[in-house]
Amino acid sequence: MTLVNGLPAHVLLVHVVVVLVPLTALALVAAAIWPRAAHRLGVLLPALGLVSLVSVPLTTSAGEWLERHVDSDPLVRRHTELGDGLLPWALGLFALAVVVWWAARGSRREGGGGARRSALPVRIVLGLLSVVIAVGAVVDVYRIGDSGAKAAWHDGFSKTEGS
């Protein structure tokens, strides 16, 4: 994907990543910490993780096309380097979303207090892993977005009015 309605696809697709990765991270942490949230989210949790995961390589691919069509610039190269690092975080979000969803399905079927107590160590580990992956993914999205904004706007406007 290169152009959408005459605009570089990257500048449109990036909005999908900027919204879905943090949203997936938030949903994952909520589901991992609160079983009721996991049950309410249901299959939406791994579906959200999958859409987030798929959007990352689509966006980076469109960004690589755009990089070849703009002037060479160290800020653009830095943005591209950072962008290449998001895929492992997105994969982690998706994988944990599937595991949390699967664990919530299993705990609902088992029911009873004994099953819940025995699942507590698993929930704690999943909760901790989810927080680590979610924070890493969101921080990475922020860093990538900040570097992209700097690359796009560093000399694209005047700091004084009317110039």
C-alpha cells in the first residue's frame, strides 16, 4: 500500500497504530488484572490484538515506501529505525491477549473458589507480563510518533506569525 486518495498511506495508517496499540495495551492490562473485564471483553481482546499486530507491518511498509520518496534526513532515518522496533511489542500484545483470553475462558468453565485460588499465580504472572508488555508498547509508540513528528515538522513551519 503506497497511496490512499493521493496521500501517502503511512500518514493515514499511522493513526490506526497510534490508537489501536495503546487501546490493546489498556484492554490487555484490564483483562489480565480483572477477570470480570476479561470475561466482558471476550474474543474482542485477541481480535483487537490481531488487528493491532497486522496494522504495524502495514504501517512500517508504507513508511518505508514514503522514506524512499522524501529527501534523505537523519530525523527520517531515526524514525524509521524506531518504527522497525514496534513489531515485537505488537506481537507480545497479541500473544498475551490470546493467553489472557484463553485463561479467562478456562476459569469461567471451571468455576468454583478452588479453581480460582489455584489460578491466582497464573493471573499474577499474566498481569505482570501484561503490564510490562503494555508499557513497553505504549512507550515505543510514543517514541516513534515523537520522532516522526520531528521528522515531518522540524523545518516545515515558521515560529513567527505571517512568515
